[in-house]
Amino acid sequence: MRRKLSEQVRRQIEEEIGSGALRPGIRLDEQTIAERFNVSRTPAREALLQLATVGLVRIEPRRGAVVLGQSPGDAVSLFEVLVVLEAEAARLAARRMAPESRDALRRTHELGQPAVEALSQERYGEANAQFHALIYRGAANDYLVQQIRQTRGRLRAYRRTGFETASRIRSSFAEHAEVMKAIALGDENAAHAAMTQHIGVGGKVFADMIAQIGRNP
């Protein structure tokens, strides 16, 4: 039960750091967190330790924790790691996904079509998350999925959805189709290549955005 509470607290604080609600330099202390989430200090302390493990906060003795910032270079490096992790998840999904899960992936992909036609960032972002979640489940590797989610969490402050343009929404949907087809065929190499292309192309858009941030602090 205590572990579940600490996970809930950790996820909420991670979301707030990623969204920018908690900015770099803000201090977090166990007592304030415990009172805010109506938990004891133990799960509050454990949540801060979990956040420190993934580099989102720094624990300072007798002073609590401070939210850490990331340089544009750090963000680009994280995205390069994300490409590798996501591609491996697709490769494992092509090997391990059950037939009914492959069908579910196809249906989920098709359900994203209306969001593409509407060019809705929010709706396509939700469809994208559902598509990738099925691949993570199909990979059947909890540690790998944990690393992906942590890496995405650390990137969230820079990368809100990744679908800021109509062209990116359309191209992402087409890239999903290639990933889905490869997984449906059980072609590990093709799934790995298609996901590398998918995340990598998004990474180029992301790198351009980061470069712009660097020029306009």
C-alpha cells in the first residue's frame, strides 16, 4: 500500500515537472508533499528518492529536494536514447505479441484516422499514446518500458506533444502504419527499423525546436 502511495505521488510530481508547473530550482520537502497528498512522510520521502533516481530532482541533506533543469544538450541526448529504447520495444513486440494484440494494434491505429483528418493535436496525441502503450505491453519487458516512460517523462518539459504541425501529424500516422504492418508480420528487423525512423524523424523536429530555444532563451 505504501509503495502504491509513493508511486502515485511520484507520478503526479513528475507530471508537474514535465508540464513546467514545477520549474527548475523549486524546493520540495517531505512535510509539504505529505500534507498536499494527504499521506505520511514515508511515501513522500520515497517519491522524492524515486524522482532523484531518474534525475528530476536533487536531494540536499536537511534541505529537502530541488527540481533540476536540463540543458538543450541533455534533452537531445535523452531523445537519442529514446530512439534506441522505442525501437527495441517494437522489435520485441514483433516477436512476442499475441495475435489478438496485433489485431488490437491495428484497430487502435485505424481509430487515429479521424484525429488526423481533423488535424487535432490533442486527439492525435491521445491516439499516439494508446498506440505506443500497446507496443510496450506487447514487448513484455517491464524494465524496458520503465526506461521508456522515465525518458519520456524527463523530455516532457521540452516536448509537449510533438504534433505541433499538420505535416507531423500526417507523417506520424503514416509511420505508425509501417510499424503496425511490421509487427503484424512478426518481422523484428522491419519493426525495429520502422520505429527508429518514426521516433528519429520526430527527433529531428525536436532537435530543431531545441536549437530555436537555444537561440531564444
